[in-house]
Amino acid sequence: MTVQQSARTVAADLLARRDAAGTSLVADAAAVAEAGYAMAQRFHSGGKLLVFGNGSASTDAAHLAVEFMHPVIVGKPALPAIALNNDIATVTGVAGRRGFADVYADQLRTLACPSDIALAISADGTCPNVYAGVIAARERGLLTVLLTGNSGADGRLADHLLVAHDTDPAVVKEVHVTIYHLLWELVHLLLAEPAVLLLAKQDTAAVPA
């Protein structure tokens, strides 16, 4: 086998892994749709998106925030979104005084309103500060969405758990990008039909506690 043939074989194997992860995401379409619907309801009610993650996930958080704030598709409305990891002064200030595990929870306690959305990203599902942020958000009454990988997270931690079904961090990250792009599209599609969101809100209010 030549070097070129070997490279083609490796490339085919790598693409096949991504195909399997993508197919698994198709099977989770209902979960993605439910999360997008819930997010659209919060935006429709005046809420904002607070998104966060560590390392490469922090760049995903920044990516998602700017897409909501400055849509690349002409004609789509800007929606309020903040990446909590973007403010390095606040992150390092909290980390220096209270510890790194509290850098997102502290901001959420101060910045968040119950009508808001907290979207957390943790590829391996083992980020204490991300989890602390989700818990703080739930205590404040926010809608919580957690993107994680196959290594997992407690499904009871967030209102919506969206899983990239792979253990390779690179594949997980790629699937996460697809998931949050889907959420962005779903939110905008639903906000274009406010009557649907209003009807759902009325139906929810009518259900006995």
C-alpha cells in the first residue's frame, strides 16, 4: 500500500466515525427540537442567553453568542446573548478570590434573570465550574441546556441534555457546533411564528400544578 492509499484509508475511517456521530444526532432530533422550542419561548418573553464553557468550549460559547447578537444571515433579528468566559477580568477576578470552580456560577447569580437561558458546553462532562454554573442557573429559575459528550453528564442536571455520541473530543466538538447551529435556526424559525409560542405558553399555564 502506498502512502497515498494509506492516507485515503485513514481519512475514510475518520469520516466514518463522524458519520456515526451525525447519525446519532439525527436520532436525537426530538431532544434538540424541544430545547430549541424552550429557548425560543424564553427569547419571546424577553430573556437573554448566557453561554459558557472551558478551553475550546469557551470559543464555542463565544461563537454562539456572536451568532445570536450579530446574525450572519441577513434579515434575522439580533437576540441578546453573552458568553460569560469572554470577560477575562471578571473570570480571573472571581477565580483569584473565590476559586475557578465559581467563575460562572458567580456571574449567573449576579447577571441572570429567571427568564434567561443558561447554555453550558462541556465536551467530557467533567467540568466542575460548568456544572456549578448550571446548578446556579437552575436555582435562579433559568432554562438550562447542557451540551456534553458520550463520557456523559447526569441527565437530571439540566432541563435539556444534548449529547454528542462519541468519546473523541474532536468529534464531540464538531457535533456540538452542529447542535448549536440547529438551536440557532430553530429559535429563529419559531420566533417568526409568535402565535405558536404564545399558544404553548397559554397551554402550559392552563396545566394544574
